[in-house]
Amino acid sequence: MVRKHFGTDGIRGLANKVITPDLAMKVAQATGVLFQRGEHRHRAVIGKDTRLSGYMIENAMVAGFTSVGVDVLLLGPMPTPAVAMLTHSMRADVGVMISASHNPYEDNGIKLFGPDGYKLSDEVEAKIDAMLDKEFAIKLSKPVDLGRAMRVEGDRARYIEFAKRTLTGNLSFEGLRIVIDCANGAAYKVAPEALWELGAEVISIGVSPDGFNINRDVGSTAPQTLVAKVREMRADVGIALDGDGDRLIVVDERGKIVDGDQVMAAIAESWKQEGRLTRPGIVATVMSNLGFERYLNGIGLELARTPVGDRYVLEHMREHGYNIGGEQSGHIILTDHCTTGDGLVAALQLLAVIKRQMKPVSEVCHKFEAMPQVLKNVRFTAGRPLEEDRVARVIEDGRRRLGAQGRLVIRLSGTEPVVRVMGEGDDLDLVEEIVDQVCDALSAAAA
């Protein structure tokens, strides 16, 4: 089914232009109608990050849900994984996260979760999408059946306790000096509090949201601020979350950035030794480094690859029984604990490995030498440049030249009109040459 409004991670766009109050209300109405199953009183959980536009969208969605007879539980600023967890924990019929993740404050978005706490499937999103432009598909409630809206008390404490319970053996982080960067986003209260309660010395940055500064020069997409703070404070480790708290980037005690591949490698090796892996391998996307794959193979684990997007990683994990997966960008999914990527929970699991091994982060989180990667984007305004014969021939020739010593990944972006070209291999000069040739062919086709 064709989806007009939904992308690879819900609906996202410029606030009050793409994500308008009218659209938000219709999404709530359509979702509320679709998830009214059974005779019980239906309820929706709504969380948001710290963007100014969150107030507008939240109120519009409250109007939408209550107009079709659904009660609304308002969480306020909470990480995406907390919304997923609380949707299931509070027996809600649907969960909503109002966020544009790592995008600047001008953007916003709507992510939807089912009663099981998992993101909705493409098929369900397509059904909601189809209802948005059909007024007759929405049946408004009678005045006596309108929904109610109420603020939830204690939601932050519930999520913190949930995150802490993912650790085993009464583990304490006493003795660890941790810098936590919350991107002025949704986790700005819960993440520092959880780390402090676990005994760590906590230095917090990116915890002063004003509606405009989410992800601005802080967070996982701007880790240099964290790097500088780790060095300044001589911290043991730095952790940067993104605007909605579902991904992380780590900085070691030397100020070196540790990406999601290295984090997954450290957790996977530890879980393998403890017998906690449900399958001898993990799931990652086509963008994960070939050095990561070789490392896993060397310790007896496989790497199953999926298209880019944490939803595809999770789908493969659930279908094939893996319990660790994620993306190089820092989405780490640990299905023993979570139904979606959770930056705080992943950080706690990594910190547990660091604490148990009593080794510096630079050693624990450096499991392999990353193979050189070159990533370039080619913008296009119309047409389908990947379908051009000349482009296909250049790509095929590049893959032939790399052979088993490298990879070439070309994909359309799910969020903007660009083709992303990624090459990696043992010979950096060859990789750069091949990537440039593919980009030149794409540019010619897009002209």
C-alpha cells in the first residue's frame, strides 16, 4: 500500500507547515478509530520531546483522540523508548511520541506504537494514511462518549526504575565519572537521574531545553561538545543521546568517539561469554562496518544485515530470534528489555560491561579496527537516477573491482531527495575512486 504521509520512521516534517494541527488531529482521530477494539474504555499515551511545536501538536492530538472517544494520558517530555514501554505497561491501546529525533527544532514528527509497545507495521501505517484524506472514515463520538485527558504522575520514576532493572546483580556505578549529554531533548531529566541513582558521579550537559535548542551543538549528532567536556573533566566515559533518547554515541576517556558498531560489539561479546545471546549473532544494517562483521565472525558470531532503519533491524530480530541489534548511528535494540531502540538502556548495559571488566573504555569499546568508509550524497530534483543504465554499469564495475575486500552500498534516502553512496574496503584510494565514479554517474543522470 502506498503511504502519502508516513516515512521510514513515522511522519516528520517542518512544524506548522508539514506537521500542522489539522494533520495531527486527523492522525489521532484515524489512529483512535483503528485501535478501538473491544468494549473497554480506550486510551492513548502521548509523550513528546522539548520542541516548542510539541505543545501545539500535543493539544491537536488530544482533540483528535478525545473526539473519537479515546481517553488520553499525557506524559510530557519523555524519551521515545519510555513512551513505548509505558504504552504497554499502562495497557493503552496506542502510544504516540511527538518528536523529530535528531532534526533541528523547526521540524517535528509523530511516531506511533501499538498496545504491545512496538512501532506500527507498514501495513497499519498505510491504513491510517489512507484514512487521513477521507472524512467519512472518521466517525465522531456522541457528546456522552467523548474522551478525557489527564496528566500522568510518576511516569519519570517508572521509566527510571524500568531502566535500572535491566541491570543484574545489584550493580553499582560507584567510582565512574560519567558525562551525560542529553541534547536538550526528551531525556534531559531521566538519564542523569538514573545514572546518579546507580552511584555514578554525573556531569550533565544538554539539559537546559528552551524549545529551540534541541540537538543544537549537543547530543549524538554533535559529539564534539561531549568530547571537550570529557577531556575537561577527565571523565571515565561520555554518553550522548539524541533529541528523543532512542540512540547514543559514546566517548572514551581519551576523547575518542565510539560508534554504534563498537558498542554492539562490546555488548555482544560480553553477552556471548555470559550465555545471554538467544542466537549466535546480531542484526545490523548494510551501513555497519565490514571490520565489525569480520570481528564478529572471528569470535563465532554472525552479522545479519538489513536495510537502513531501526524498524527493519527490529523486524529481522523478532522474526529470527536475535536479542541484540542496531545501527552504526547508535540505535541499539536489546529485545530482552525493550521494544525499540533505547539510548539509556544501551548505555547502562555498556557501563555494566565496563564496570565488570574494570578496564578503561578505550579498551572495552575498541574491539576492531574500522575499515575505511567513504560516504557521499548526490542530490536530485526529479527522475530516478538509480534506474539509469550507465549508473547501473558503473555500480556493477565498482563492486567487481572491490570484490571480497570491500563493499559498495547505494540507497535512496528515506527523508530527503538524495542518493547515498557508501564504499568501504582495505584500499582507501580505490574506495574513494569508486565512490567518486558512482557519484559522477549519478550526478550526470540527475542533471
